[in-house]
Amino acid sequence: MTDFIKEIATKPLVCYGAVGTMLIQRGFDLTTCLGKWLIDNPDHLKWLTHKYVDAGCRVIGSGGSQSGPWKLKTWGLENRIIEINSKVTSIIKEIIPEDCYITGTILPTGKLLKPMGDLDPNDLDKAYQQETEGYAKGGADVIWVMTMMDIDEACIAVKAARKSVDLPIMASMAFDVTKKGIYTMMGVDPKTAAKRLVEAGADIVGHNCGNAAPDEITPILEQMREVTNRPLVAKPNAGIPEVIDGETCWQSTPDQYAENAVKWINAGAKIVGGCCGSTPEHAAQIRKALDTQMIH
């Protein structure tokens, strides 16, 4: 924990970009289990990892169980959470440079907590602990609770990770920029999110994914900075996707990412990168911008 937290206190790090939209190019089918597919096709995972490392990313993501047993049950894999997360992480661990960090990613379940839905908080806590334990077993350096929309679910994930492993915890919400303000799909604003996530035990908080373009991220970070001094993370999508000639296209260019990344850092971000639709080229341009601006 100490090395990662100490390092980001002195300089920002570039994190990996999109995973799913990159792996689709390699034959991944969104109807299959990502973790199992990566274990069965490790060369594709190694290819993607090398792409981001070569682009200058020091923070590399590991994703396996896809939100716990509820989704894994689709493929009969609900009892293999720890195994899948551990194996996927260990494949990455074997090939990354020693100065890179692996984040074990914890995603939302897509289900509603009681009483609005049928998801029991205790069951969710147990599932998130299993996910976290699997990542730690495989060699993860950081746990990243990400793409969250429900602050209660996000806090359960953070607390579960804090109970089960002694690793730094990042937590980021998926915010949408609307005419009425900045909120997640479940109506959570940046200030509330930052306060609650820090109270739950997060070491780093911020934004990823969501309906917000790279040039709309700085206000999110500025609002969070008003209520916390914790390091922030910015990992937005490559703009709003458009379907052109039957293909999904992402409009934000690597240069647009790069010019905004400097603004994110000035607003308090210590981890910067791209999410859906971004590529290693986006990461490379962010790294170049940081070097050009003499940000270390």
C-alpha cells in the first residue's frame, strides 16, 4: 500500500484505457464471461497489457468475475469467483514491469439493493469480499471499485475490500452531465459521492465511464475537491458514442484527452486515463502531454 500511495502523492500516473472495446477486436463476445475468456485466451490479455504498458501506463487493470455470482450464474461459474480473479490477475502479474501496479476491478451488479430490489446487502458484502480476495491472491496492488451509480452499493464494495485485504482502494462513480447538473444514473452528485466513499474507507475517489466527455470532467473533480483532500481519479469515456454505418464510433481524439488530462491533474487527479472507446494511443498522448508539461 505504502509505495502506491506515496508515489501518487508525488506525481500523477497514467492508467489503462478501455478493455471490452479493445478485446472485441480480438474476438471477445460480450455474451460470454470476460474472466473465463481471458483465462482461455491469455495471449489476448497479454497483447492488451503490453499495448497499455508500451503506451506509458503504470496502472494496469485486471477484471475477471464481472460483478460476482449473479452474473457468473449465467455461465455456471458462480462458485469460481476467487479462482477466476486470481488467474486473470496472475497472468498480468507475470508480464508487467516491476514499476507498474495492477488494479483488481470491482463492478456494479446491475441489481437493486433491498428494499427497492431483491439484492441483500449481506450477500453483496460477501460477494465483493470474494472478488477482492481473488484479486489479492493473484497479485493485485490496488482494488478499484468502479463504474458505480448507486452510492450504497459502492460503499458496500469499499467496506468489503477494506475488511478482506490490506491494499489501497480506489472508488469511482459513473457521472452523467445533464441540464440539471452532474449526477449518476441513481441521482448521486460528486460531493455526496466523495464524502460517502471516503467515509467508507476509500483512499482515492473520482469518476470513470458515464455520460461525460473528457472536457466535462474537470467540474466533477473540482466539486469532489471541495469536500476531500484525497487523491482523485479521472477515467472518462471517449465522448458519447455514435453509430455510423452500423458501427459504434467514439468521437474524442487522443489529443483531446491529452489537453484535458492536464486540467484534471490541476483539479487534483493523480490517476488519469480513458474508459470506453479509448485506446492505447489515447493513453500514449496523455503520457506525452504530462511529460511535455513537465508533470511528474
